[in-house]
Amino acid sequence: MYIVLDSNIWISEWGLNTSKGAATLFYIKQKQAKLALPEVIKEEVERNLYNFLSAYSKDIQKKHRQLLSVFGQLKEVVLPSKDDIEARAKGLFDEVKAELHQIPFTLESAKSSLQKINNKKPPSDNNQQFKDGVIWADCMELLKNEDVFLVTEDKAFFNNRKYKDGLAINLYEEASIFDNNIKIYSSLTALLEEIKLDVIIDNDTLVAQFTEAIKSSMDSTLERNGFSITSDATVSISPFVTEDPGKLYIEFKINFECGDTRDEGRTGGSLLLKGDGYYVLDNHELLELRNNGEELSFNDGSEKRNIVNHVLHAGGIVLGHRNIEHSVRYQIE
């Protein structure tokens, strides 16, 4: 399976460095798909990204000068240099965490696009869109070998220029001669609905590893309040895609039914454990599991009681301005 993202998608998702972009890379990895990158898209993205980043930098500098004129004194704002911005724009695709199948610009693709312009056929019927015709010709080359999923906001590819009407009729007919299929989507959200898959995390392994790690704290909570566990665990896991497509961040809750060891007539006992950590998909390993608190609840006569053991995680102490690193979280089912 090849996935082709048009320039507008690459730019709006900042080189797939957004939450939806990370989710796309995650599912691509799980499905062993390939990102196909036509040269005409690569060059347009690099050029526009440089222009956008340069404009953002100039705008921040301008607003900082305006604030300085009001406050008289401010901390200096350190922004990327022109060379930094150029290097970042040129190196965008070098950092994509997926297999990239780069498609060079060819004379055959150029001729195919020119023919559509001359015949006023989509995707080059309205505005002499030479680039769009080249992208389509590249997709047809890919279609000879595998299915192709094209994601573009450009209405020129769609029948009647409406997303809901699917692929333009002439493009559909052109693609129908191949054994493989091409599908078109107007957004990453629509693509994600198509390629998403279930992630299975072994509940028993999570419970065993986590309860072993917090055994002393959990046992102390139970013994101090006169309760013991009387049931198997009920587990709820919320997985999130991260900037690393091979590793999920997980938040989880583990609940045990508990019985009164003091025979004081207390009923409805339960122990709720909360935690988070990471799950590595390749080897199914759980890493950096943290205890985010324990809550013992029970009925004491007519009164509902909750005893909470809070756990604080100390952050690093930073003097001066700290560096902020980009991270993403995208919840999946």
C-alpha cells in the first residue's frame, strides 16, 4: 500500500509533526505501508515551509519590538536564523519516521499532465494545474504495483469538485484499468478512519508488572485500612500515539474488589489504581510505568468513604529559561 499526501496535507500537519500526523505514521508502520513522495510535492512543501517559517519569525520579532516599546525592557527572544529555517525546511523529509518512497520528476509524468491541461480534464481543467497532473501520473505508476491512497484538499481531483462525490470520472476511468485500487481522501481524518486498527495490550501482563512495582504502597493502603483483594483485576487502558510511531503512551486504571478483614460490616470495597507509561509495539514491552495514585472506597454503614493515596512526581528543577521539546498525544481506540 502506498500513501500519497499532497502538499497541502504535509504543510498543514507540519511534516506530520502534529497529533494526526503522528497517528498517520503509527498506522502506516503497523500496516507496513509506504509513504510515496513525488518530487513536485517535495519541492513545493520545502519552498512553502521556508516562506511560512520566515514569516512567523518576522512576525514574532515585530510583536516583540512592539511589546518592548511598551514595557521598556524585556528578555531577549531567541529565534531561528535564516540559515536554521532554510536547513529545517530542506531537512523536513529526512526526519519523517516512516519508509519514504521518493518519486523523481519524469518526462512521462510531465507529458501526461500537459495532455490533461490541453484537453481541460481534471485535475487540470480549471487553472492549468500542471503539478496536479504530475501527481496523478505518479499515482498511476504506483498503482501498477500496489493500492494507492491519495490524500488531498485540492478539489480538482474530485468529481464535480465536491469531496462527497469521490474521484473525478475521468480519473476513475483511467485508474480502473489496473488490478490495484486507488482511493482518495480530503483529509487525514478521513484517511485515519480507513486505516486505523485495534491495538491489543495484554491486561494480565500490565497488572502483574504494575502491581509488582507498587506492591509496598498498595499493600500499605490495604493493611492500614483493613482490607484485602478478593477478585481479579478489571482493567481500562487508554492508548495514545506519540511522536515515536513504534511506542504508545498509555494511561490505565486497574480496579480490584476488596473485602473487610476486620469484620466491621464494611461492604462494597474496591481498590482503584491509576498509572501511566509506555508500550513498545515491536516487542510488547511495558516501560516507565508510574503510579498516579490509589483510591480505596467502601460503604461504612450508610456512608460512602474514599481514602486516596496521592503520588507526586517531582519534575526537574531548571534555572532560567527552560528548553521546551515538542511532543504529541493522539488517543486511539
